[in-house]
Amino acid sequence: MDNNEFDVIIVGTGASGATLARDLSRRGVKVLLLERGAQRPLSEKLSAIAAIAREFPVAAGMKATTAYTVGGATSIYFGVCKLPTAETFDKLGIDLTRELDEARRRLPIAEVSDDFLPPQSLVVRDSARALGYPMKTHPMLIDPSQCPQGRYAYEAKWKAATFVDEAVAGGAMLATRARVARVIVEDGRAVGVEYFHKQGGGMRKAYGKKIVLCAGSPATPKLLIDAGIDDVGSRGFFCKPAFMVFGSVPGLAGRDAFLGMTECDLGNGVTLGDGAMTASLFKLFMLSNLKPTRLFAHASTVSVAVALNDTLGGRIDANGNYSKRLLPAELDKLAAAEGIARKILEYAGARRLFRSKYVAGTPGGVLWIGEHLDRDLQTRIPNLYVCDQSLVPDVTITPLVLLVCLAGRLANHLADALQPRVAAAVAPSDTVTA
């Protein structure tokens, strides 16, 4: 780290930061990649999840979860893939059809058959269909070849850490345990970042021609506010509130599963999904919901996940903290959906039903193109860009593929601006597997 001058400094190593770093480093751009967490071996053991998972409040009685580690939240996400649509691009203000085609080639997006569903998922799906709630199977961001005999495997899920590894192999510099404190702005332009480097002896500064915030909704708003952008979150945000209803089916022999593989849209902004999960994640749910007597009941447990596509609202304060209250109509929708979830489980023969506490998804709709950013994702501060969940405009999709699309587009723009000679030297559309 003796050389502290770079072409591009990227804050965050999640889906967007990793993609951006990989694409730029392949073009010969000098990249510094800063990650707040450590570079840990990825697994789903309780100890491994506890070491990287971090909760933060976003609404009354609700917290969202992120991960501090190389690869960001892709180390703990479910793998569900709801692709961006034309409506998503219309809300965003950018047509990413070409980038979406590239992302389909770069990512392992797989359709899964009924044979891939575990027994507890089939029980819930069949019960829901019998009651008139047709659950459909989602595409998944997994490599089926890594799922022995069609069974769940954590290794099969795509993770941004693979792109980080490729970026480093291509010449990018990675600093872990590096918490960015502020963006350095001089003469009205972003010129670098100041960060605390746990392994590097305290506070350090790095300078770059372009600074890109890919730190995600938990961190990006505060960095922007401190840099002088005072209307962050001016439209509020969405956070996709959710809960689960659990029950036990005597004699059921369930197994580990990818959470959320099947889903039914109720048509009113609420979805019902299969809540089957891994035994490790199940234990975390039981502990967090004060159900220690059920810790080892994973195999006989069935569950339905209820999620709301909430409207924009709430506020972000000067410290980057989120606060929001759901509207009465939204709470009524969730209450009605809980009743449906209970009927589905009861029809499946489940007993001892209980509802989990509310949780929230990572906030989106915080930043908007044309208001906070231009079409090149540059803020009102020249040379300062944002490419992360903060600017995802569509609550109905899963954000990962959209972020890869945005990062690919931004990489092309930055490479053109920095090094026109090599901007097209390496096409980013090569196929990448998990």
C-alpha cells in the first residue's frame, strides 16, 4: 500500500463492486478495492455466519441484514433470481437490455425442476396449489453441477468473491478490514478517500481519478451526506418487510434447501413463498425468535414466507440511519397474508404454528438517476459515483443481476474516460460459472 494513487477507488466488494473491479482491472485500469470486512473462508456454519452478518434497523421493529466480508451480502443471500424487466429499466431511467444479455452469459442463472425441490417444499407448494394459490419456481443463481444428486449445496450459489479473485489476479489491489471514513473532496471534486485500515496502522488516505461507492445501503448514504449531498433519501425508501409462519408435520423427512425457490404473487403487493431452508439457517431463525425447543426440528418443519412490496416512505437522517413506519393498509395486507399462510400449513397437516418476528430486506429506492445521479451514475460531485443497492428502483426484483448490469455499464464508461486505448481490449461478456 505504499503507492496510494489509483485510477479508480471502489468502496465495497459486493456484486457491483466486484464486477466493476474485475472488468476494469482486465482493461489495465489501476484499481484499489476497499472492503470493510475480512477475507474469510465462506461457509454456512453458525460461527461463520455470526462472524460476518450485521443487522441494522430500517423500520419500526424491523432490521435488515448485511455481511462484512469479501463478496458482501452474496456470502449469505438465498440465491433467488428475479430478473429486472423493462419496467425496472423504465423506473431506473436507463435501458440495460444489452447489459442484461451480457449478465445472463456471465452468471450461472439456472431453472430448477421439481426434482430439485426438497420434501418440505413440495408439501407447501402442493398445499398452496390445492387452496388456489399457485406457487411457481424461480430461476436461481446457482450452478446445478455443484449440487450432488440435485441436493442443496452452498458452494453452488454464485458469490461476488469469485469476481474479486479475478480482479486481484488482473492487478487490482484489495485492502480488507478497511473502513472508509469519508470521501476526500477538494475544490468541489472527489479526489480520494480516507479510511481506517486495521492491518495498516490506522487512518490512511488513497487518491483516485474516480471514486465509486459500492458500499451498499447501510454505508453509502452516510458517505454521501458527509461529502455534502444533503438530499439523500428525498423520496424515502423501500425495505420489503417480511416474516415467516412455521409449523411441524410429524414424520416429514425434510432436508437442506435454497430458501424461496417457489412463490405465489397474491396480486396486491404481497407474495407467499416457500420457507424451506438449511438446518444452520433454521437454527438461527429459531434462536432469534426465542424457540430453542425447536432447534433440532428442521427435518419436520414446513414454513411459508410472507413479503410485502412496500411503497416509498420514511427518512434517512444525517447519520445515514433509516426510519420508517408501515402504512395501516400495508399492515392489513400482511395480516391477511398471514391468515392465508396458516391455512396453507394447516392443510398440509402442520401443527404448532407460530409466526416469526418481522425482518426487512436491504433498503432500495434511496438514490435516483436524474435527481441524485446522472445517467453515468455520477453524483453532483464530479468524479464521485454510486453503484449499489441504494439506487435499485424496483422492489419487485432481486437486485443482484441489476447491480451486475449497472457495474458492467459503469466499467465501460470509466474505462472510456480513463483509457480510451484499452477500453475495448477485453469484452466483459465472457461466460462465468460459479
